[in-house]
Amino acid sequence: MNSLETQNQIGDLDIAVIGMSGRFPKARNLDAFWHNLRSGVESISFFSNQELESVGVDPSLLSDPNYVKANAVLEDIELFDASFFDYSPRTAEIMDPQHRLFLETAWEALENAGYDSKTYEGRISVYGSASISSYFLFNLFSNTELLKLVGLDQIRHNNRTDNLTTRVAYKLDLKGSAITVQTGCSSSLVAVHLACQSLIDRECDMALAGGVSVTGLQKAGYLYQEGGILSPDGHCRAFDAQAKGTVGGDGVGIVALKRLADALADGDNIHAVIKGSAINNDGSSKVGYTAPSIDGQAKVIAEALAIAQVEPETISYVETHGTGTVLGDPIEVAALTKSFRAKTKKKDFCALGSVKTNIGHLDTAAGVAGLIKTILALKHKQIPPSLHFQQPNAQIDFANSPFYVNSTLSQWKTNGTPRRAGVSSFGIGGTNAHVILEETPTTEQGRQRPAGVPQRQTPTEGNPPAALAPVEATAVEQGMKYQLLVLSAKTSSALDTATTNLVQHLKQHPNINLADVAYTLGVGRRVFDHRRMVVCQDIDDTVKILETKDPQRVFTHFTEPCEQEVVFMFPGQGSQYVEMGRELYHTEPIFQEQVDYCCKILIPILGLDLRTILYPSEEQQTVAAQQLTQTHITQPALFVIEYALAQLWIAWGVRPSAMIGHSIGEYVAACLAGVFSLEHALVIVTKRGQLMQQQPPGAMLAVPLPEAEVIPLLGEKLSVAAINAPARCVVSGPIPVIDDLQNRLTEQGVDCRRLHTSHAFHSQMMDPIIDKYTHQLQKVKFNPPKIPFLSNLTGTWITAAQATDPSYWSKHLRSPVRFAEGIAELFKQPNRILLEVGPGHTLSALSKQQAQGRMILSSLRHPHDQQSDVTFLLNSLGQLWLSGIQIDWFSFYANQRRHRLPLPTYPFEREKFWIESSKVNELNQLYEKNNQNHKQREEKTQDLLVESQKNAFSDMPVIKKESMTEFQIEKIINKQNQIMLQQLNILETYML
């Protein structure tokens, strides 16, 4: 462990950022956002007169030299995937775009973290913030026809700021706290702090936190006022001598948080760690309500450092509030210096930057924008440039401070401690927030088992004998190299987009762990009706088959919302082969544990370890194959494999609603149904095989004729042993008589086939052992079945009386197996999927003769099939999932160490939902009036500052519609729409 790793200590207060999503000016996602940041892109849009005139800006205003034709535009705010969230078009149209953006971003943040809120067992909280809904005020409330059609209550309900987080909680089914934060510009970073506190206090197990701000008017400038807080040229020059203000902007960002210890234990992807955070308020110890305070800012930074238990000298970057105002910037640097100087005298070691130089001031989303920027910088180990910095503000003494402005892209170096950063956000009214970030820890994750290697438990009982072929690493690797990838969406087009996005992601990350990709897609995504699955073995294979959509390997299905049932089918003697399920034995602990347990019980009964026959060494293959044809070995061997395979399916969430077995297979069904215990089942199955083995050899012949046509051919010594399909029977009897029947039928052109058995089961040749077997059965405790299954004797559902009667099971070995009738009974009910749980696909083939389009699947390959056991089983699992069966992916991966990965999120299919407004000129007038008011307040503040000899400044946010008074809102609405409000409290109620 190196010195850097030793510093990555996990504290009780450490919070992991496990997911994040955002949309910012000229950045539709965080990849584009980071590209713009590192490339020094200014994402402010500058408009031509023609563009502004097209949206209704008064030409006379455009000629005003103080009118700045700039804004940080968030693209496509009018678009929303309403159908995804089950909103009607009308509801979507009257909903605040901020709510819509925040909802989509919350979904993406959870998916980026690799979690589905429906399946997550812990409590998830959500903390968020939004600006006042200008869409409500200027697009909806001013529309008299809309008010008449929809009603004020519905419009208000869909635009209330305090409904922001509860809407997310409702749509994502979050059961923790849902709190909307309103502290001005610091709101979203305060939301992050509150989310961290909720996690620390264990009020929740995961939290979403962030903010959104959308003004509604994207193409609009503003009037610059000398000494105001808005920039005269549309550029924000934080800490520069030419800094004269900021620019407005829109955006949304959300982070997903968990306690760090939990995130490490759960294999989460960790973007960064929040070591500590703090919030406070300036109180009244400042010159005015809107003025900042050096002491307030310094105290919140010092408190965050203390909570994080880190020294200021280890902080190498601070993402500042940085609005680029003449006196506001010096206040912030003075506060930073004061907090750092309490612990260090070092100079020029900590870089400063401001995302506002890139994307403007995002109001309530400003804090989370700076946080996400800094997390990205930590991940990439680079500090992006803070733009437009050429010469420092003369009022900032950088030379004697710990700080410098980082004006170029620089490598984020470290000197023995983890990379750490601070993030500040300060709000109107004095609520300050500061967060301490640290890069992702390496030590604990490094100790974890590599992904793709199963977690094997050393058996304490039933250890394999020396003669059993060892579990070689290559066998494990072969099993694990095959992965089942599942994708789903609400529409076929979205499914195709999701597939394309995944392919592009895999191309861009060729070294990604495919096992972790499969795991994340399985456990970390909501399942929808349009589904696609593929079994693949490496990244290149995955990319190739998904790009070509090879129909032999890529399967797509639309699942109608309905209750699907799975019926287990257990094959009988004749389906067995050496090595059946060997790969599963080496790679699936549940399967191995069940086989080992059963074989241990059977050792004293059989006088041998069945595993030496099932999975022999190479030199014992021939001997084992001969032994497996002996009935007293075959029957317990089939039972063990089928029982273990059934337990594996059940562990994966595939539980049978009904079962049917063929001959010895019915014993597996009865055991799973609880008719008798596993221990009793193993004893009676083995005794059954031993008694049969003691009888004279016989033969069995498959005849492709109906039962009515077969009976006349039997004579005295032959019996119908099974009716497997409407026109397929099995005849059983002495070998010479069977030979004669086969010859006669062959001469008639009937294609008969000899079965792979040593005796004439279900025939009169079994009569001598019935009494002995009945005596053995009387020692068994029988119980009524808990899961329904079909009777071989009757071809219909077994009754409790039959299942608990020893004579039923005695007759069972002598009477014909009425499998075809049982299948016909199963098919009386729709939505049943048949799954053969045993070696080969004999029962699947027989069932398909009555299937009529039903889904019928097998679990283990046929002995002549050369494909992997794992591949075969994964394909069947994927087909079940395609058909709507709910798979327990957590149990599927329970014995493997996996990590969640940030994969492409759901491809929302957004449509335009927007009610237009043409109130641009009126808004510009309000901009001008508000700027004048702020200038007057600033002048008053400046006088007070001079008197008190303080360098303070009212560091105001961008003046948007949010700054309007209720009276102004009422006035403009009345003027434009002649709507007479009965009382002003209508708006007051909305704003509370």
C-alpha cells in the first residue's frame, strides 16, 4: 500500500457519489459537459437581431447599446417523454419544464448508479431545488382559455416548486424523504448537504440531490446597467480585473449518494467521495440582507474542513461561487483565505475556478453544476480552465493567499494525499454551503475479488472424492466467460436506440468488464415490455452480434402484460449421459451444493460416490458410461441432476406453478412439492432402481402410432409403457418379443426406435417387485402436495389421496405413463411456459407436438450438442425473461463478485409539450426595472461599505423573472390578459 492509498481512509461520515446526470448549456449529457469544460468552451449563446426579433423582442430594444444579446441556453426544454412516465399529453403540457427535466434526470442518475428504485430494498430520499416557475406565470397563468379548460388548481398543482421532489418520489416509488430546498443560488448544494446528513443519520440508504433552473425564455438578452450584477458583454470573468458581472443560464443536475462503506460493500461505481459538508447563514452581521459576509463564508468552509477531518493544505482545488463581480469575487477569496489561514501559511498551492465562466449562473442549479464539474475533474485527474482570466482583480491579494486561478487545462497532480477539492455556493439571504470532495478510494476496491470469479465456499461435507476430475481454473473461466445481456424499453424504437447506445459505449470502452456490464443491465435497470437478450463471450463478440442483430443469437420479444406461469418437466430414464451438467457443477455453487449433498446421502446406499460416474476423469469415461446404463445407477443419477437443476432455477426466481414428470421424473416433482423429503426420495428412488435392476433384462421401443393402433400389436408379453404424444407410444417387454415387433413394424414402413434402457419398465416384467417396493414405501412419510403436478397414472392433476398413498407409487412403476394426456391438461390454460428440467430435450420435443405456438424450453444440452452447458442454460434463462418471467438477478449473481458500471441510460423519446408565450418585451421591461432597483440597492450598499471600510458587495444572482414581486406579476398578467385576480393570495398560495 503506497502513501496515497493510506490516506484513503473510510470515515463514518464519508458519502460516495455513485451516480450523476445533468444537462447544461450546449451539453446534453455529462460527457459533452466534460468535453466542453476541459476544452475551455464558453457555452453562452449570442443571438443575432433576426433571431431575437423572431421570438418577439422589440426592435427598439435591440438598438439599445446596453441590450446584451446573450444567454446560456439549455436546449430542448420543451421536450419531454410523457408516455414513459405515464403522463397524458395535456398534463405534460401544463407541467413546469423544470419538473419534467428534474424527473428525467433523477431517473438517469439512478440508472447511472446502476439501481432500479423498484427493486432496491433500502429507502431512497430525494432533495432538490428549482427556480420559481416562469412557465406557470407567463405561459400558463396568462392564458385565459387554458385556465377555463383545465382549471387553476390543476395548473398550479403541476407547477408548484414544492412539488418538485414529491413528484419524483411518486413516479420513481421512493420511500425516503422528499424535500424541496429553497435557499436561492445555494439551494442545490444545500440539497446535497441535507442528503448527506440524511444518509449519515440513517434516515435513508440512498439519496438523490440536485437542482434545476429553467427560465422559459431561451432566446432573450438583458439590459446591462453600469454597476449592476450582469455582464456588459455576455462574458463572465471570475476573479479577473475586467470582471463586471455574470450571465444567466439554465440547467439541471442530480447526484446519487450512498454511505461510502455501503457503496464499497455493494460493488457500486464510485465517482467521488464527499468527505464532509456544512451549511450556515450570515445572520445579520453584514451591511444588508442581500450582501455577502466574509465571516459567514469563512465559517462554513472551516466547518466543512473540520467535519471532513482534512487539512486545508490537502485541498488542491476549489470550485468557487465565482460570479465575476467587481467586489463579490474579493469577498469570496478573502473568506477562503481566512478559513485556510487558520491551519496553514502556505501560498499558491490551491487552484480556483468557476463553472459560471463556462455556462453562466444557473441560479438554483448553480451549486450542483459546480459539484458535478469538480467530480468530473477528480475522475479525469485534470483541472479545467476557468475562462476569461487574464489579470487578477486588483482587490484580490493572490500573492499572499493560498490560491491562484487555474486558467488553462492542467493535470491534477498529487503529493502523497488523495486529490481533494472544495465546492462553494452562496445564496441570497446568506445561506452558505461548502462541500469537501475526495477522489475515489482505491484500497478497498482493490481488495475485492475480481469480477467474473465466482465466490466459492469450501464444502465441509460431501467433498468430492479423489477420483473426481478436479475443478480446473479453465473450467471456471469458461463458465464465467459467457454472459447474458438483457435490454428492455417501453417501445421498440427505444429498444433499438438502447442497443445502439450500448454498442457505442462498448466500442468506446473496449476494456470494460463484460460480466459487470451484464450484471448492471440485470440488476440495475427497470424491466419493460419490449425486450432483447443475447448470450456472448467477450466485448468484440457482443458488439458484432448486436450490430448485426444475428437472429440466431439476438432474440427480441414484446411481452404482453399478463401473468406467465412456468411448468417444470422432469424427464425419465433414457435421457441420461455422462457429464450431464458438468460445467454447471464447476461454475454454479447452488447446483454443486445440491449434487454434493445428494451424493453424500447416496454413498452408503449405492456403495459408491455417484459423482465419479457423473463426472469421471478422462480415463474413466468408458467405464462410467457403461455404469450409467444400469438402472440402479441411472435412476438416482437422473433424480440428483434434475433436483439440483430445479433448485438452481428456483434460486434464480423461476418457480414452478405446476409440474409434470415422466416416470422417474415424477419423483422429482413430488419431492419439490413436498410429498416426501429429499432424504426419503433418494432412498426410495435408489431402492426402486435396485429392484428393477434385479429383474430380467428387457427392452423398450418407441412407436410412432396412436395408442389405439398399438394395442392390437402387443400380444400377451408386451405392454404399452407410455403414451408420449397423440401418435407416439412406447412398448415395453422381453427383448426377443420387442425385436420381433420392431422387425414387423419396420417392414410396414413404421420408423421405430429402441430406447436407451436396460429393462422393460412399466410392463408386466415389473410385477414381481411391486410387493417389495410397496413395503419400502410404507416406511416413508407422505404429505399432500404443495405444488400441483400431473399424475402419470391418470394424465390429470394428482390428488392428495393419490400422492400420499404408497400403492399409487407401486402402481406407478407398472402402469403406462400418460404423458400426452398430462400435457393436454396443461395446455388447457393459456400463458404457461414449459421448461424441461433435466438432460436433453426429449420432453420438449414430445410436448411441441401439442404445443400450438407455446413456449417450450430445455435446461441442459443434448449429449450430441457441442455447445457449452452454461451457454445453453443462459439462453433458456434469457428466453424466460423475454417471455415475461421475473428473474431474480440478485440471486443469479449472488455467488459472483460483481460491480455496477455507469452504462448508457434509458433513451427517452421526447416530444414537444409546450404552450407558447409572446411576453418577451414585457419581460425585458421587467429586466430593466429590476436592474435599476438592484443598482439603487447596490449604491446604498456601497455607501455603507465605504463607511465601514469593508470590501463587501451584494453578490446577486442573475436577474430573472424570479426577482419580480407579486405586484409586478399581477400587473403584467392583468395588462396582457385582462385577468382580474380576486385576491393577491392566489399567487401567494402558489409560492408558499
